[in-house]
Amino acid sequence: MRVLLARHGETPWNAEGRYQGQRDIALSPIGEAQALALGRRLDGLEIARAVASPLARARRTAELALGEARRDLLRLDQDLAEINHGQWEGLLASEIRQRDPERLRQWRERPDAVQMPGGESLPQVAERAWAAFARACQGLGEHDVLLAVAHDAVNRVILCRVLGLPMSRLWSFRQAPTTLNLLEGPAVDTLEVVRLNDCQHHTPLFGEAVHRAL
């Protein structure tokens, strides 16, 4: 099977460095353009199945990437929703640094050990996200392609599992807006990473395509 694991496009809150979590924030005009660029890159590719987080930024990215002709393929799975940041949601990173500095420090240094205030931990996200990912992959044939569109933390915990990395290494790679990660293998538990954080459809080599939250 071949899995294209993508992240949603940019939102206004991404650009501001504001923690979104499960707040349903729409794509910005830049995010829409990124999703359209992803769609152009995937144009003509035969996609057998598509799944996305139901949050508007991921759902809309998937719709634009698929295009009108393939939009009916899309299914939504709540378990692919972004980590629930609890009381951090809606705050700028600078505001969290003032209000909850110790937890923020731990989030940067040992993200796997942090319970979001009123929200989730990464192990909780990993449990539900991997289950959703495995459901989406179930029954795919050798050459079937799955498009999965989710979120930064969700993609990272899935990729950590595929790569055999502990979640403490969550920050050792990036997930840019509408980035593509290509995974291939005969089964979900034996996938290999072929491409990681590939966003050449909108950002040149050595370009900057990051956001300031997470």
C-alpha cells in the first residue's frame, strides 16, 4: 500500500503562532492556495481512498487536494482530530510562556510526558490516531493509494510509530502546511517512510514552511 499522509494548509492562527488544538479554525487564503497546489501535484494520481480529520482546516485541505472528480472518496474520522490543547487553545505561544512556563518548557523538552491542562497527552492522541490510521489502511492492495489529511501532532505521533522513534523525539522533524509524507509497505505495521515533510509544491528547497505554535 501507498499512503500519502498530509497536513492541513495554513490558518490565520498558524500564522499568528496561536494554539488551535480542536478549535475549528478555517484555512487562510494562503492555506487555500497551498491546498490547491497540493491538488495540482496529485492531479492524475489514482487514489483509492481518502480520509481526513473533520476539523474544517483538514477537511477543506482534503477536498481541494482531491478536486471535484474525487471528492466523493473523502471520509471523515474524528480520531484524526488534532490534540486537544485544553486551556492553551486560542492562546499565543508568548501568552502560554507567561501563564504556564514550566509546562511549556516540558512540552518543548519532553512532549511525551505532558498532559495538556484540560486536554490530552500525546500517548492519548497516539492511541486514537493510530487506530484511525489503521482503519483507513485496512484492505488496501499493494498498489492502492490512501490520502490521509490530518494535523501536526497527529502526523508526528503516527510518523514516530512508523519510524520507531519514541514520542520524546517528536520535534526531531517538521510537518509544514500541506506537507506530504509518503509511506509504503505491505501492511500498516510494516510501513516504511519514503518521503518526509515534502512540500515542494509550494516551498523551494531550503525555504521556510513552518508555524510558530506547537
